[in-house]
Amino acid sequence: MNIYKYPKTEEWHELSIRPVIEKKTLDNLVKNILNEVRINKDLALYQYAEKFDSARLKQIAVTGTEITVAQNLVADDLKAAIQLAKQNIEKFHESQKKEEQIIETAPGVKCWRKSVGIEKVGLYVPGGLAPLFSTILMLGIPAKLAGCKEIVLCTPPDQKGEINPVILFTANLVGVTKIYKAGGAQAIAAMAYGTETIPQVYKIFGPGNQFVTKAKELVQQDGIAIDMPAGPSEVLIIADKTGKPEFIAADLLSQAEHGTDSQVILLSDNESVINQSLIELEKQLMQLPGKDIASKTLKNSRAILFKTIDKCIEFSNMYAPEHLIIASENNSDYPEKIINAGSVFLGNYSCESAGDYASGTNHTLPTNGYAKSYSGVSLDSFVRKITFQKLNEEGLINIGPAIELMAESEKLFAHKNAVTIRLKSMNNV
């Protein structure tokens, strides 16, 4: 990791830049993939599976037999762990359901809302370095709770053209209705435009690399809703003198192992904590199976020394991290100061891995600074809010004259007449 001491405010922007593929190259590559899938549909998916996944598929759709076989291939202790996580995630997301009230905004004027699940949603589950079955819990559970009728899942196959059994087990557990063997930008294209096999959906969810993120951004321009621009993973840790270096190092590496386009940041007002954490990081790195990937990630990562914790928080709010860890025994004052972050982990024992798997919060979060304007996935992400209003005669009498005046001022005379004709009908009764 590169170390910076007391950077000037004008240097902060440069320090907050994430690693990216050159934009023009990325745009062109992804646009070509989207166009191929839009035109050639299933044929393009078969070709891309062979090109990118080294898999010669017999069919794109996962069969019922494959799902049944998978149930017996997952270890019982892992099944129990998944069930525990499912229970906590359901509990947290179920609590987000709200009973909508009917509000009388004026005498005779009643307004209310109704939440309706999005009928067809597409879930993307990465599978490059490992089968990220936890993402299925984070997306499938709120989709089911929201009442989505069709829950489509796309995930890349292995070289044998198979999906990892734990992904199939988890998808079946949470109520995914259809599973397909497709990964990368081509999977996003398939769900956005539809193919002979994969149905078009109304909204696409799920994290992924820069290709997946760019594909989501581009299909959004064609009218397909997405959850957020969730790209390569990142964590920012703010540590004071009470932070534990061995914990800090472990948390940095937990994100560094995601991929070489990820980024980890350590901020502190204590130089000794930074130095000890980086020493511990090197020790743990050498014992990590994925140390080659993590080592490359650390080249794009930074440790920054500030004069105060308040300065650390100020930098963090500008960076707007996907994951923010407050490595401190004294963390009760910090939440009010945090305004830009995807998900926050308070205290030395609140490791980011807890949120990734089983605490109950959602791990599908905005990255690349989008936490300034986006929230993480929640129950609300899977519903539409439809508003209703009901006016009786008294209601229209109360607000009608104001509507007439406003409509006439905007030169929308038919709007005005829709009120006027009703008011006159009341006087003629």
C-alpha cells in the first residue's frame, strides 16, 4: 500500500480515484457484447460462454434435475450457515415493510400509497473467482418478500458448463423461479433485451466487475431499470489509537481478495496504528491463498495519515466508500458525522464480513463514490410505490379554485376546465 502523510485538501480528489479500465475501451467492448446478444440472442450466449468461461453449453437454462442433484452436494454445516444468514436477512428486510396510512390533506381530499412488487426482476450473481451464493440471499430474499412474481437469476458456468451446487441450493431456497448459465455483460444484455431462452425483465440487480457495471449503465439508457452502479468492491477503514492492527489488516485483505480492480483505504490520526497494521497486513498476506490477486489490489490502495479523526471522516465522506469500518472502541459519536457510505461497521468486532454474509443488512451496495447519491439494496428496491387520491365534492370545492388559478397561469386551460366543469355541475344540482 502507498502511504501518504497529511495530504492537503486539494490533493484529496486524486487520492480518491479508483482503478479503472480506460473508458473508451471499456465502452466499446461492452457495447459490442450488448449488440451481439440483442441481435443473435441465445447463439451469442453460447459463443460468449465458450469464449469467456471456456464452457461448451448444452443448454442455457438450469434444469430441475440439476437443482435436485445440487441439494445433496452441499455440506450440511454449510446449509445450516446459509439458513442462519437467511433468517437474519429476512428479519431485517421484513422490518422494512411499512403500513401506509391514508392522509386527509384537506377536508374531502384523501391520499395514500400502495407498494407493489416489480413483476419481473433479474438477479446477477458473479462467479468468477468463487461462487458468490451470499449475493443470492441478499437479492432473492427481498425480492420474494416484496412479492416479485418472476425472479430470474443469471450466473456464469464453470468450464464443464455447470453451476456450483451451493448457488443452485441457495437460489432454490430463497424462491428464485428461473436460473440461467450466463455471466458477464452478456448476462445483463440477455435479461435486458430477452433471448429465446432468457426472458426480458423490468429491473436488474447485482454487483459485478467493470464490464457488468458498464453493461447495467448502458441498458439503463434503453429503459431497463437497475439497482445502482455497483462495481468493484472497496472498503475504507478509519482507525484511531484503539484500533487493533491485526483486525484492520484482516479487513483490508478481505476486500483486496475480491479482484485487482478493487480498492482498500486506511485512514488514521495515529502513525503507529498505520505502521503496525501494514506490518500485520504483510504477515497475513503471505498466508492468503489468493495473495497474488490481493497483492495487485494493494498496489492501487492507500494508507493516509491525518491530524485528526474528524479529518479522516471528512475524507471518507468525500470518498463515499461502499464499506466503511470505524476501527475504534470509541465509536458512538461517529454515526452522526457520516453522511456518505454504503454500509457502516462500528467498532473493532464489527468486521465487514458480517455484513457480507449474516448480520442481516444487505451487501449489494453503491461503489465508486455512488454512495453520495444511491442507497444499498433494500426491500424498497423491489417495489413500486403507487399513489392514490380520492376527492369528494367537498374536497374539490376546497382545492378546486386553487387548481383553476394555477392551471390558467400555466396556460393549461383543459386542466382548468376539468375542475371548472365539475364545480359547475355541483351548482346546477
